[in-house]
Amino acid sequence: MGKVLGFKEFGRRPPERQLVASRLKHWQEVYLEWPESHARDQAARCMDCAVPFCHTGCPLGNIIPDFNDLVYRGKWQRALEVLHSTNNFPDFTGRICPAPCESACVLNINQDPVTIEYVEKAIADRGFAEGWVKPEPPLVRTGKRVAVVGSGPAGLAAAQQLNRAGHTVTLFERDNYLGGLLSLGIPEFKLEKAVVQRRLRQMEEEGVLFKPGVNVGVDLPADDLRASFDAVCLAGGATQPRDLPVPGRELKGVHFAMEYLTQQNRLLAGEHVPPEQRISAEGKRVVILGGGDTGADCLGTAHRQGAEIVYQYELLSEPPVVRRDDNPWPYWPLILRSSPAHEEGGIRDYSIQTKRFSGSEGRVEKLHATRLEWGPPDASGRPTMKEIPGSEFEVQADLVLLALGFLGGEQYLARALGVEMDQRGNVKTGLDHMSSVPGVFSAGDMRRGQSLVVWALAEGREAAHHIDKWLMGATKLPRSLPGALPR
């Protein structure tokens, strides 16, 4: 440990963000450059704990004390090697991961945690700037062919690991854009697409074969897929949005969040969208239903499009500012969280249930809702709710965005392959990630349900380990940490 009392000498100091008035004028990332001296000071706060609980918070098992110490000592290239040993894409997680490692940081018991996420981003970006990140093609090929379906973080991680093990990997993506939600779902101001593109170029130079615009199970029959490859990894994500079946849902102006976010990313990529198909918040009164990350992404997007006013409503009650007694460290803290988008404006409210939408000439004009009171859990452990009499209200709304989460992956491909699904609509697998069909594996949200990018990467790496072992009888591919704390 380079700085024994660094945690006492330095306070938490993440990178500064651009002023709101400035960043609302563009779509680039909101963070300013982090001086190297600041990064080294923040890395020095790591205590190199005897039991580093940050490891248990991270599904990837990142070796966090080691790379913090290396950054403090200025050994950036070695820090990158340590980071890449567990994480294929730290430049993704350093930008869009909610950092469960920081929640599990021992400092977080009674102080602000180490800025692990930002140190990770600094290492990855330094690696690209210095030219240390280079393609790593395998020295020999095994002769085995593997298909990975879905180019999101789970699919990318699985494909890169399997390719480096020497297998010939073909990665199928039904959209014309590679990267899944990394490219289409996450706004540019959180993850600039150049960051994704540079990783795709690296993988292509390593020998991964990309097949965008191919909808497996539709364009490519499942039987042909199985006949052409020795193993298949299903990593299509949890792409089915949760709907809101209330009167007026059919009105124009009520959209799923992903319809809205993906269209904006397509526009920024230079794609033409006819004016009559545009979903824009410009000059409109916007209501976002859902208080999670997707809702915050819609909030920041609406601000940049020039919304008149934005409301963000959540069904559940407002979380506490600090942990409750029944939510102890090092578990994921169930507390109120704010993103940079919330600094930019908007009105947040909680315990609100939407009852219906109304409008005229087929377009939405109002949202009708009521306030809720949350009570103690019922016999199944779920909190009980009841409407508060007389609390009904309505709000003017020209655009309503449903950011209510996701229900599971695409069913048609799973059915075509004959794999068994669980009760939640996910691919059912064993601990080895293999489905009920030998040779067909699954990883990411399609297997575990809607989750974090860091879990998707861990799932992809873990699936690659088991696929390689199944194909070859043994594997040198590492496993992700199997005992990460639940979120």
C-alpha cells in the first residue's frame, strides 16, 4: 500500500462535471478531465483492507486494492494489466456502472468510499491514450466454431474471451448497430459511442466475426445455426419492456423509454428519421414513469431536446437518504440516488400510481394519477399499498415515457432452439450456463433478468469459461467471482 494514511489525508474527490448550462447544449459526456494528481490521490485513499469487501461487491472480482496502489505509484500500464485480467471493458464500467464495489468499500462504513469507478475509467482511458490497449489475437486456433447471439456487454465479453481461447467466434446482432444497449440504449452524454467503437475495432482485429443486421431465428433459422456451430451462447438481453395497461395507453405520445432513447442515438449517429416519426420533447410537457436509470436517461435526453417541463414519477415510496438498519453495509444500499440528469432540472415525485391517460384527436394531453400509502409487508414479504382517498390529481402531458423496467428476453429464438425457460421468462440454465439443450448456453440479462452492465460482463466471462471447458475438456479462461453480493 503506497499511502498508509491516504484515506485520512484525502477526502473523496470525483471528477468535476461541466456546468449545467454548458452541458445541456451538447450530447458529449458531462465529466471534465480528471487531473492525474487527483486520480493518484483518490487511489491513495484505498486502505488495502485485510478483507477487501469491494471484491465481494464486484461481480467481476476486480482486483481493486492492487490497481489502486499501482495508480498511486504511477504504474499505470501495470494497473491496466491488472484491471484487464478481470474486466474486458473497464472503459464501459468506469462510465455506466453504479459501482457496487464502492458500496461495499470498508471506508463506506463511516466515510465516503474510494472513487473506484473513476479510477477504473482513468486507467482504461490512459491505456488507450498511451497505445497500451492492443488487439490480442490467439496464437493458435482450435478449429471449434462458436456463435454468440447478441452484441451487448454480455455477448461482447463472451465473444472476446472465447476468441482469445482460440475458437472462431461469430457474433450476431439483429440491429444494424453493434453494441446492443451500449450503442442504442444509453445516451451519448453517459457513454460516448466512440468508446464502444474502439472496443469493437479491437475485437475485429483480434478475429471476432461480426454479423450485424441478422435476426437469428428469423433471418437465420435456428436449425442452421446449430448445424453451423459447435456451441451457441444466447446473450440477447432482457429486451421486453414492461407495459402499463391503463385506459388511454393507445394515445399517440405515450412511448416506451427505449423507443425514445434509441431513436435519439440513431439521430446522433446520422440516421435519418422522418419528422412524422420523431419522438421529441422539444417545447413539451413530459412525464417519465419510472425512477431508475432508464428514467434518468430519459430525463437528461428531454432536457437536451428542450422540454418545457419534465416530471419523473415513481410508484414506490421515496428511498431514505441513508441506510436503514435492516440494510447494513456491505450490502447494496437502498437509498435515494441522483444522477447528473437530476441536477439539470425536472420534478421528481414518489408513491404515485397512474390510473389513465386522456387526450383529444388521438393524442395524449393529460395523465391522471393518485397518491399511494405504503404499508408493512404482506405474507409473501411484499410491501402493501393502498390509494389515499381524495389524492387524485392530473398533470398536463404532451409526451409520456414508460421506463418501467424489462420482463425478459426474446422468446421466439428460445422456442426455435427448444431451450427451457424459467417462470420469469429467462433462459433456464445450470451453474455452467448451459441450457436444457446441450451446447446452447446463455449469459447476461437473457439468463438472469434485467441487471447491471457489470453483471452482464461477469456473465459473459463466466459463460465463456464453461463453453471453452465443454468444447475442449479443460480451460484456462478465468471465472468471474461467483460469490458477489446480491444487488
